[in-house]
Amino acid sequence: MTYDPTGHLLLTPVDREAPLRVRRLRQLGIGEHPDPDFDAFAARLAKVTGAPYSMVNFIDENQQFFAGLHTPNGTHSAERLSATAAASGGVSRYMARDHGYCPHVVVRRKALVLEDVCDYPRFAGNPVVDEIGIRSYLGAPLIDRTGTALGTICVVDTEPRPWGRPGLETIKSLDAELVEQIHRREDGRL
């Protein structure tokens, strides 16, 4: 992990597993293109949690890619996620690795619940707070049968959300379901 020498806040964690993850994602044939099954899963995730935005996110050394994406108005842009894209109603499938909270989830290999990101100095300074207006986050790592953390599933909102233990249990349950779907796809059972 790296530290900001001026503020001593924890920045995006060092991800030593990224090259292994990229190889595994390529082996599975996922993580580089939008996937209708992952879009459907993201839509279901949003419905179950009541969140306006949800993602199936795969992370490489430099960026995040939302292979599954649900937005309130259903628009997606090929451009990088930025305040401009958010303001125009289109949300990108790409985001820099140092934006958002999914890189933390992948490196920690544990679910993360942020009911109000502004309550956590470590996370409040993340660019998605000011650029996009993200105020709450709920995510879990997609760890496959090889032990590789492929990415995450997550939901975000522009308002604080009381996710609590029910939210944590929900995201972990849906995470396990998607990992099983990925395994079935790899085994040719889908």
C-alpha cells in the first residue's frame, strides 16, 4: 500500500496479483468486453439492493472495466468515467484504477461496506466523491476456484445508505452466486 506523504492517507493499494488476475481473466474470456449476462446480473443486483448503480467490475494493472453495468437511466458510455460523463447521464464502463473502492476490495479480498464514505477519512478523499458524487458503497470480491480475486460486484449511491449487516450478507450471497456462474461458464455448463 502507498501513503500520501502530505496527508498520510492510505491511497490505492499496491496490487501484486494484477498480472496473475489478467492472465486468469483472459483464460476465462471475461473482463475486456461488455457481457449481457453480467449486465443482467448488475440489473438484478441493483434491484435487490435498491441501489441506483451496480457493477460487475474486473481490474487490471491500470484500470477497472465494468463488464456488467446498471445505471438508473440505462445509458453507458465508452469514455472514461468522469464528472462530464456522469453529468450527461452516461456512465462509462472504464474507470482509472485509483478511482473508487473496488481496488481496495480486490487487494483486501474482503467485502467492504461504506454507508457514508465521508465518515471514513481514508475513503472520503477518493476522486469519485468529488467527480461523481458517490456517497455510499457496498462491494465484495469475486474470488474464483483458483483463489484469484478476479474483480468485484458492487453497488453505489449518491446518497448515504444504511447497508448494515443485511447489505453485507446480500452482497456476499450474490457474489458467491456470480462466482458459481463464472465456474459454470468455464466448465461449459452455461
